[in-house]
Amino acid sequence: MSVPITKILCPENKFNIKCPYSMKPQGITIHNTANDASAKAEISYMIGNNNEVSFHDAVDDYRIVRGIEHNRNAWHAGDSATGFGNRNTIGIEICYSLSGGDRFIKAEKLAAKYIAYLMKQYGWGLDRIDDKRIGTHQDRSGKYCPHRTLDMGINRFYEMIKQEYYKLTGTNSNTAEIYRVQTGAFFNKENADKLALELNTKGIDTYRVKIDDLYKVQCGAYLNKQNAINMSNKLKLMGYSNFIPGLNLSVEGEKQKGTKYKINCDYPNIRSQASLSSSVTRLATKGEIIYVTCIVNGFLKLSDGTYLKVGFADKI
Ligand SMILES: [Zn+2]
């Protein structure tokens, strides 16, 4: 790699605090520092304190600094002492995310290059990005980290890693088979945006591309065929027809199952669980038709697996 790795390693007498377990890495967890310190300063600070908080590498605009070798675990993922992130992944901090700007842009670029380098070193394929073994702190435990990378678009960052990976491994994005799952194609941009937003509020990441005058809404680009088919099935169960051009596979959205109800008030909360303390996945609209499969704990269970408090919709 053209950029050498500077090592400022955690001393062995602190292994019990910072990296108590041996590790054979299975993936990577991506972080932003939420700070404006350099990679050297981040690693020095991490090693210098006695908190059970640690990570392997910090990357800034021109330097990669390692604090913990990759054959030991580190405490960065917030997914418990036995969690996949904390016990099986390399924790990488991208510097200068607090203020952003040019230094952060460069740090992200170097981090993408470095992650591709590690993937090649360990013989990992791009499927590890699809299945989130290479993922974010957010994937591990829900924390909004890497905050600025997420704000700027995580798929954009994964695409940067992929491009670096193609360069390093001699494959390229045109020859590698990529399976894209497409849910809609529209002449009108607003309609594409509307569908994309609707899918986003239901927890599906989308991106919009314009091809041949059509605005297409895609839900992922996969190197692993099975991962593409899994997404297709998920969309089908949610009622969305979809198409995978690479497989010439066209899937009809499943007919809505359940009893028809109509929302009777303005914007009631649709929740992830049958509990008022669970997260709100979207707001329903007065007059909207929903399909109810059963009633659980005072909540109507909708056909897509979400919940609405009894009383906000009437059977029709
Ligand atoms: Zn983090």
C-alpha cells in the first residue's frame, strides 16, 4: 500500500483493559471520531486513558495509525463483551468528522482505500459488505456512527470501497456481476422520489438512478446473487413488485393478506412492535387502507409486520 501504517501500539500491560481477547478478524466496523483530532492524537488518547474503550486504527487525511494489532479484539462496537462487532471486527475510526470539510473528505478516501487493502489482505469478497460483516457501528448496536459518513450516504462510501477493491484486485465494476434489485421505473422524478421515500420510511435503503429517461428506484446492488434474491423476497412480502435485470427475475408483490381497515384519524403512529414504547416506523394517513392480520396486546398487526393501536382504524 502506498500509504504506510504508523504504529503506536497499546502496551501489553494494558491489554486487559483495551484488548483482552485474541481475535481472528471476520469483518470491519466503520466509525467517525466525532472529533477534530488527528489519527496520531486519537490513538495516543485511546492508549493513554484507562477506559474500556478502544479501536484498532485511526485514519486521517494522510496517515493510518494503528493502536491495536488485528489479532486482538477492541471495544468499539457497543454490542457487548461477546458481540460480533467487539469480538470479531477491526474497528476503524475516520478522523475530522466533527467539522468535516476537506480533511474529512480526504480521510474518508484514505479509509476506503485502506478497507479495500485489508479486504484483499484477508481474502474477503465484496459479499462481506452486502451481509454487513463489513458494516457500521450503527449496524452493530444502533448508535448513529459513523455520523458524517451516514449523513453523506453510506452506500456512497461502500461504492468508494468497491472501486478501490476493483483497482487492487484487478476486477472491475463492469465485468463483476452485480445484481440490482429494482422496484420501480418512472418518467416522472417526483414519483420515483415518492416511492424511494416510502421505502426509506419502511427501513429499506434505496437509490435512484436515471437510465434512458427513466428514474429507477433500486434497493441495493449485490455481488452475491442470494443476497439480491433475499431483498427481492423481502420486497415481495411488503407488497412491492420488483425486478432483477441481471437474473431477468420479475417478482409480483404478494397480494395483501388480512382484513381491510381504513385509518380514521390524522397521522397515527405505525410502530415496530405492539407497544407504545417501540419505535415509530412511519405515520399513516387518514383514509389509508391497511391490512390487519391479527390483534396483539391492543394493537392491530399489519400485513407488513408493523403495528397500529386499536381504535385508529375501522374495519371496512
Ligand atoms: Zn463508532
